Amino acid sequence: MRTSSLLPLGAATLLACGASPPPAPPPTAGPAPAAEAAAPPSEAPSPAEPAEPAADDPEVARRKRVDEALARVPALEQELAALRGLPFKTSVPSEYQSTADFRAFVAGEVATELGGERGQAMSAAYHHIGLLADKVDLSQTLSDALVTQAAAYYDPKQAKFFVVVAPADDMSLDTIAVHELTHALQDQHFDLEAYYAPGGKPLHDDAANARRFVVEGEATLTMMVHATERMTGGKSALAPELLPMMRMGIEQAAGLSLDDLKAMAKAQGAGAAAIDDEIRKSMDSMDAIPPLVLVPMMDSYMKGARLALAAYEAGGWDEVGKLYATPPDSTEQALHPDKLWPKRDVPRTITLPTLKGYTEVHQNTVGELQWRVFFHLWNKAAAEPAAAGWDGDRWAVLTAPDGATVGVIVTTWDAPGEAKEFAEAYRAAVKARFPGGERQVWVEVKGTEVYVVDGGTDAKLIKQLVKGARLSKTGK
């Protein structure tokens, strides 16, 4: 699912602060209620004067911690600029934001992209081809997912950094700040809005997810390196003697399953008393958020850090910067850095034919990451093997002349054997989706290509699809 305009929200999550959970934030409470002023019986009531908050009020303590953390932002900017080798062009405005205001901001951003009929059509399309197990309200689902992730965020539209959740210790607050200030640094040098929508045009799902790995991966790497420098008295985690340990830690974290990550997030939410009740409820209900939404969001941190570290090892921070000028073409490249260095494995672009009599509902590209999501839902053992060797795909959901819904998919693979492996895993997934044979699904392998019609076996449609699909070799 494309959420490119929302991707820069990717705030420092509680998970992103390292392999072990950060200290839990302290309890929170609302401000002390205003004191009721007693009016003399013979005079009109005078307005009540609010009582001064108690010195030990948790909310006062939390705001004090946030204010102190925000006061440290200029110093953190200097440290980050030195670490990253890029200067800040301007200081980054920063402020505390209430969870209510944060939720309102998220809802507004999601409504802009997925509101109304567009979100409904997309939900129906993703459900029809099996990327969603159930039809969902994508706007609400995405809002809930974003709320579970954010301790803070950088908004490129306002060029401002916001703190939403305040951990109890300075180290965690500064770690969150470094992550978000990295986004500000990226924005100042590489223009995040243009990165996610080059030329003002939206990217397809797979390209958007690949770029998200770059943005969140670099921010995760810089915050980890910065935190290590704090703990080692200035020794960089990228120093030759420490780099193998950093690489090992990132590899281990990148290998965590979605279930592992959700369990960690929920455990942290349970111990973080200062988190707003509504945010905690969202974190507790992460199992209800479909993998289509959650996997790209959560994988972008540590798997993205693995990508950023591979770039650094290939050519230092200059090579990391090149990922903005020449972004990865696919999540295959983002998941497998050896597909980028030393030689880029450029995917093939597939153009679907215009099918006479059919009306398009939605069209997109799946990519290796989302094929893993698909098989995780319907054929879990095949999730990674069946998605490996991906070389391009395109799918569309259409309304037939008789009103029926039909999905068409064309995929291409690195070798005929990988195409056959995908087709076999896909057929098994169809049986899991429709155990009673409720839907006809046609699958055919032709060399390195696999063609699918999900919702019928119309010979004319199949012929149009196979003969009309165009595959480019340039990836452009």
C-alpha cells in the first residue's frame, strides 16, 4: 500500500532505540484541577483562579523533561552534523505535542491520502488479490498503525520536530531526538517530500517502501551510532574495532519476525505508564493491524539500518547520501544489499494491457517485501523462498462488463525455476484462501513469467493479458 506522503512520519519508535527496550516512561496524569473559589454570599461569584500545579505532578515533571530535552536540540544538531558529515542549513524548530493533537494530525494526513472512495476502492482491491485477509477501513487502520509507532516525529511540511511521548531518562529522549533530527537533516539536504514523490508523482508501493528503508534505516543507524558514542565516551560504533559488533547487532535485530517485533512493542507499551491511554490501546491491538500496513513500517527500521550500514561499508557516508540521488529501485535491493553493491540488480518494469470492457479499480506493484506479506498470510512456510528471485510485477483489480471483480497479475523472476517455485506456492496459497473452491483462479508459467487471473478463466481475457503485457529491461 502506497503511503508515501505519510512515510516521513516514521518517528523513533520504542523499538528503534536498540536491541533492548529503553527505560519505561513515568506515569502521567492530567493537570491538577482548578480550585473552586468560594464566593461571599452577598457578592457575585468571582472567576475561579486555577491552582498552581503540584511540584510532584507527573505531567509537570514530564513537560519539564521535554523542555530540557528540546533545549538540548542545538547541541544534538552539532553532534549529529559531525557524526553524519553534513551541516544543518538551519536549526530545526521543535516542540512538545499532546497525544490528542498528534492523533488529529495523523488523521488529517491519512484522510488526505486515503479518505473517501479512494480508500474504499484500495481496500477492496488489496483484499481481492489476497494482500489483505479482510476488507478494512484503510484510513483508520493506517492511523492506528502510525499512532502505535510514534514517540516523536519530524514533519517535512512544517520542517519541525515534535515530541509526543516522553521517556523518563535523558538518554532515551536524546536518542529519539537524534533519530528525528536525522530526518530533518535528510530533508534539508535531500528534500524528503520530493524523494517520496519525484516530480510530484506518487511512487508505486514497492518503490515507496524501498525509499522508506533508506530514510528510516539511516536515521536508525545514526541514532545507534550516537548512542554508542555516548556510552563509550566518544568511541564511534563505526570504528574498525567496534564495527563488527554493530553489524552483528543490526543483523540480529533485522532478523526478528513480525511477531517478535509486535511482542516487543506491546511489552514496552505495557510498561510505559506515561503513554496516553489511547496510544496504549492502539499498541495493545497491534495484532489487528494487517501485515500489509505493519510490515513495511516496522521492517524499515532495522532492515533499513542494515541497508544503511551496507552503504556505509561500501563507501562511507557519501555512499549513504547517494541512496537519495539514486534510490533503490525495489525492496529486493533494500532487503538484499548485495543486489545494490557492487552491481545493481535493476528490476524489469511491467506494463499491463488495456483490457477491453474492463474498468480499473486499482493498479500497483507488489515487490518482494509485499509478496512475503502475501505468503505469510496464506502459505507461511513459503514466505521468503517464494518471494526470492523477484524481478518485477504489476497487478490490477478490474470490474468486468458483467459487474464481477477480477484481478490480473503478471510477475517475472530471475530464472525459470524461481518462476515455477512462485507459481507452486501461489497455487497453494489459493487453496488456503478458498478451501471450498469459492473462486476460480488461473495461473500459468511461461519461462520466467507467471500470469494470474484471480476471479475467472475467461479465455479472451487471458489471451489479452498474456499477449498484451509488456516487460522492459531497463527498469525505467
